[in-house]
Amino acid sequence: MRRVGFVVNPIAGMGGRVGLKGTDGKVEQARELGAEERAPDRARETLDVLHDVDADIELVTYGGPMGAALARETGFEPAVVGSPDGDATTAEDTRSAVRAFLAEDVDIVLFVGGDGTAVDVAETVESVGEKTPILGVPAGVKVYSAVFAVDPRAAGHIVATYEDTERAEVNDIDEDAYREGEVRSQLRALARVPVATQRQASKQISGGTVEGVAAGFVDAVESGVTYILGPGGTVGQIKSTLGFDGTPLGVDLYRDGGVLVTDAAESEILDHLGERNIIVVSPIGGQGFIFGRGNHQISPAVIRQSDVEIVASRRKADDLGVLRVDTGDRDLDESLRGWHRVRIGRFETRLMEVV
């Protein structure tokens, strides 16, 4: 019987759809902007799969919103080894939970959160000299580390069925610099993780030139169309070619030669949609995600009202092979799977599969 230590960071990812690009130190602001907790739904989806695949899993968890309530909702009878000190959960609560799990000799620590949570979990395991594997359920805005499953359902399958482990990188970035448009990534830990094809790779920060892609896109811009321009260097080059300084890590809206909104939240995007809308996104290097990583403002509600144009340098397309989505809406994810045409040059396109 496999013993699984399960912990949830309930505030992970709250800043995404309201345009905060992270939740560290921004929880109250996110709530004031109307943000809703994202992590519990992601956790519930993982536990549903875990229970269906192996109902004999023994779950060890933390009290209240950090795992126990969700575990019972999904049919588990967990062993609860502690609880957070107050109503608002903290990084130290996560670390305390992991220490308690290790004292209970769990076989793996399954956590729900983003890169910050991954750092808390990995550093705690390392600090007590353990080699217990960990696996993340992606729920944060930034999910750059290689310790995460590609989506919540995959996490449930991996934990129930993995047979071997390997080492993987845990990365985190400076959120304040990220909000100013600069990515400062730092390797924070190396953690043991399950070997699985449904685990994401570490994000590659660097990229090649994309001038040809941007020129080809701008050549094809149509009047009357609202363009929802996502984050990243490739789309950033498109913004520059269109003649404005875009938000490097945010979402900007453009129509008929003018900028409608910069650094837009989900609500602002929905307010400015027109009769025809095109979302422009580039896959994350090393991972292939076009939705669900760093662009939560482009929500399922936005995607359902828009066409999607994918752009990538030839080198990035060669390295990736396939694309991925993790919108949080399973039906939408299924509808997006299949073959899509990707612009890889001024005149060249390539078919790539969303898997």
C-alpha cells in the first residue's frame, strides 16, 4: 500500500486571472480584485483520479483547507497529522506539513501549488536529509519547475502508478521583477520525482530570434479584429513590430492600429472582445504549454469566444515536438487537442499537435 503525503496551498494561483502574475504578498489585493481560489478545484480533480485508480492509497494530510477537507470530499479517510496555525495559511504551514509527512514515512509528497510551494516542499525534504520523492499539481501562476505533472489528472495517475524516480530541477523567479517584465530565474533545489512522460520539463528561459515570425504575423493583421496578445518574447516581438511597447509578461489587446488595454486582467479582456477575436500565444520553451502557464488571464471564457493563433521560432518548434494545454476546463482542453497550424517564419507554418 502506497502512503501519500498530500498538502494544498489554497491561495496558489489566485493572482493569475486578475493580472497580478503571482500571489506572493498579493493575496488581499487579489481578493479585492475578485480573485477566486483555484487550487482546491485542482486538488479535488487529482484526488478523484487517485481514488479511482487506487482506492487503497493511504493518504496522510494536513488539516482544513490544506488537504483534509478535500480528501474526505473525494472518498478518502485520511490520517491528519496537523493543521495550520491560523485562518491564513503560510509557507511555514506547508513546511510543517511536509516535516510531519516525513515523520510518518510517506512514500511520496503530493503538493498543490506553484513554484514557490515547490521550493518549500523540496527544501524541507532536503533539510531533513530525506530522499522521498515529490510531485506537484500545477495550480500557481508560475509553474517553471520540472517537478510538476502536466495537469491535475496526470498527477493522480502518476502517484498511483509510478515505479521509478529521478532527479529534477526546482526553479523559482522573483515575482516583483516578473511584474516589471523581467524573468529572473534561480535554481533553488534538486528533488527526486517519479519518472513519467506526463511530467513537465523545466522551462527554458532563453530563446532565439523571432523577427521573421513577427513580420509575417503583422503582414496578416486584419481590420476589425481584436488581437489578444499573450506574454513572452515571441509575442513581445510582434507587439514591437506593431509599434508599441507591450507588457512582456502580461496580456495586451490591439485592434485597428491602436492598443485597447495593456496588462489586461480577464475581466478587461472580456469587456473589450469584439465580433471577431484572435488570441496570439507562443508555447513555453521546454514545456510546450500554450494555455495554463503564466497566461491565466486568457481564461476559458476568453478562449471560447476567440480563434487561436500559435507562433514560435523554428528552433522552439523543433525542440518541443508537441504542444500542451491546461486551462482548468477539461471539456475545453479536449476541444483544443489535435493538430494546429503554427507560424514558424514570415511565410512558413507547421502543423503541431496539442496532446
